[in-house]
Amino acid sequence: MTTPPPNWRQKLAGRGIDGSTLLVLPALLLLLGLFVYPFLYGLVVSFQPKVGGWLGNYQRFFGDPFLFDTLGKTLALAFPVTLVSLLLAVPVAMRVRLMTRQRLLTTLLVLPMTLGTVLVAQGMLGYFGPQGWFNRTLMDLGLMSSPVKLTHNYWGVLLSLLITGFPFTFLLTLSHVTGIDPALEHAAATLGARPAARFRHIFLPLLLPGLSMTFCLSFVQAFSVFPSAVLVGEPANATRVISVAAYHAAFEEYDESMASAIAMLMGVVQLGVVVAVLSLRSLVYRGPVVGGKG
């Protein structure tokens, strides 16, 4: 009796490809279609400038102060927003984890994230504007003689990014904090460690890997700022961030090649910061130490 030839499923199984592996194909195709292909297309287009050689766009960006300064202005917003959000998120998350109505408070804290950047910016214009409630209250109380300028400048964008970025940072931090076994803290307390020592020797080492990833994700979110920079900032000067420069090149100059080059530079800077933070994490992470009074 002859053995029938193997069907296609048996052939794939013989090569180590089973049904579970095939389930990955839709996600892989989606990744190729939505990320890999657009990235490679933009990379190729960035080396096809309208004027100059194949590096013409990059030479123009680094040689033109009006363009190059957008990178510094973006970093001057992204780094402070990320650091402040992280510094606020850690103590708030440490406190929220001990509360009985944790879900209710968490919902209230993440509410600004659900409103969207545009709606938050529009609300800021009415609340923090020269005739907004904030300034009118200060002047009615005699605390200020003239309105405080909190819109259409650097501080307006910074505040807007904090309002929309903090909930995202808080949620990530809370997930890391609640994932730590309370028995470790109880053991340290039993050995006589004070709250500050328990945080320094127990929580901080365990949180460090998660906080580094939270920093990276929050930084990437803040670095790509665009609506806030336009609506509550000064996109022609103080808050002309790199995304505004990319928009200007694409939709005002109709220079797809230059816009692609700026987008590539944005990706390189973000990737560089992520690699630097993760490399620093691997150097300083040593793991928790239980015990000690501190």
C-alpha cells in the first residue's frame, strides 16, 4: 500500500510552521503595510531633494538655523514634560494603590487623556486666556494687576502637554507599582526599614525598568507634539517644533522630499533617546535589596 503524498498542512508542519504560527501572518502583513513600507518609502524619498545632491535635504536642515532650531525647541518641550509627568506620576501612583476607591480616582485622573489634545487646547484658551477665569479670578482678588500670559507661548504648550500626557504616564506607572508584591514591603518593614528606605531599596529598584520604558513612551508622545504647538503656542517662533516644520514643508511648500527628511530626523532623535535611556537602565539596574533601616 502506497503512502499518500503529504498535504500542504503536513508540509508546513514539517518546516516548523503550525496553525498558531499562521495566526501571526495578519499582524505581520499589517505591520509591513502600515509601518515598514511607509518608513522605507519616506526614507528613499528623503534622499531625492528638489535641489542639490542626495543629501541636499539634510544639509539644508542642519544648515538653516530656522529649521535646525525646531529640533532644540521640541526637545526643550519634550524632556521637561516627560520628567515632570514621571515625577508626579510616581508619588500619585504610590498613593492611589493604597486607596479603596482606586478605580474611581484612576478614572478621574485619566479623564483629560480621553478629551483629546485639541479639546484640551481649546479649553485652555478659554480658561487661561487674558480674559479667562484664571486671570479674572487673580485680578478680582487683587493678586495680579495684569493678566498672566499662559497661552500662545512656550508655557501654554508645556501646560497642555502636561494635562494630556500625565494621565498616560500615570497609567503606565500605576501598572508597574501595583505589580510589585506587597510582601516585599512588609518584609522590609518587619526588619525595621522606614518608608523612605523601603521606597529606595524595594520599590525604586523594581520600578526602574518600568519607569525607563514609561519615560521612553512618554517622551515619544511629547516629542510628536503638533496641535498644542499650533493652538496654544506660537508656531511661528517660540513653539515652532519640528513637526510644524514637517507640516510646513509638506503642505505649504509642497516639498514631499523635505518633509520626509524631517520625519526621518524625528525618528532618529526619538530612537536615539530610547536607546540611551534603555542603555542607562541596564547600567544602573541592580535589583532590590530587602532590609536595612536606612
